[in-house]
Amino acid sequence: MRVYLRLQSVETINQTKTELLLLLSHKTRTPLNGIRAPLQMLVEEPDLEATTRTTLCDLVQQSANQLYKLFEKAEMLCALQCGTWDFQPMPVDLCDMIHMAIRTVTAQALERHVQIAQALPATAPMMLDTQLMQRVMLTMLENAIRFSPPYAQMVVRVQLDHAGASITVTDQGGGIAPALIPYIFEMCHHEALMSHNAAEGFSLAIARQIVLVHNGTISVESTQGVGTTFTVWLPVVTPVGCS
């Protein structure tokens, strides 16, 4: 049994590496082109005007930052899937954490004229890795803002019972295509690769792994033309976490 478990672990790690390489090979082309093309112009045309040179340098920097974030997320996802992430659960108030996440995205919401409504209890004590769960909340909130039409409303809701806490984020966007829903949290499925940008593909896959580490679940329901709801359920018990 121990040998079987070791072999299964090695197989899981190898599969994770394969999937990450597939996603990176697919998603790094655009930022790499954003570096190569401006650099080629800078090298081949040394007499460019200062403003043009500055613009090209800015393009290179933006693409380089995009690549850095991609590889940073790839490293995190690999660590979460392989069980090597330093998991640090502690007593926190889930509602305080959600309020902080909402404050973080308020500027984005205002820019798109999206209203964020809240239906939260006064308090919701939990055992969570605050850094990780904050990332999950930001992923759900930012997705809802990104896909909401201007002047729409999104709703963040927390419901508590004896077993755990349910967090939902609902938007009034165009919805997700039914064919994509089964693969929305998979980074390397063909449908997901074609439909996500690189950041979304990693962010949703990372969110699922973080929730799994907390012994919770994450799901999505969507109706095209009506909106989408992401739901995270977390148990009240202390999570097992990574090894």
C-alpha cells in the first residue's frame, strides 16, 4: 500500500507538471511576442524618437510582468497540488476577511460602475489560511466585476449553519457557456484554454486547490443572459492542510 501511494503521488506530480507545461506553452506566446517585437524594433531602429522608444520599453515591461505573474501562479498551483505549500490555518473572522477583499476591489468596481451588495452575518469565526482564502475571494470578486455589465449589481452573501459557511458571489453578466462549466476550474482542458485568458485559467484552478486544502468545495452555476454564481463551502472544523 505504501508503494502504491508513493507511485500514485509521483504520477500526480508528473501529471501536474505536464498540465502546467501545456498551459504555459499555450499562454506565454502573447507576452513573449510582446517582448520580442518591441525589442526587435529597438535593436533594428536605433534612431527612434524618444516617445516611441519609451512606448516600446513600456510594452516590454508590461509583457515581462505578465510572464512573471504567470510563472508565479504556476509555481503556486504546483505547490498546492503536490502538497508542498506551507499551509497556515489560524482563527479568523470570515466576514472581516471578505470586507477586506471587497475594499481591495472597490476601485475596480467603481471604474466599471458595478455596485457590490453584501449580505453577511455580524461575524463568522473560522479556521483558515488567511492569505490563501483572500486569494479565493479576490478571484471570485474580480471575475464578477470583469464580467458584469456597467451599472449592474453583484451580491456577496455568507450563510452559516452548524456544519460550515457558504460564500456566494453572484453577478448579472452574460453567463458561462454550458459546454465550459464542467471544465471551468481545469487549467488545461481545451474548452478552458480557448475561453480563459491566462490569468483566469490559473486563478480559478488555484482557487479550487485552495478550497480543497481547506476541506471545502467550490462550484459554479450560470445561466446565459442572466448571470453567474460562484459558491465556496467551508467546514467549521480545523482543516487538514498540506503536508
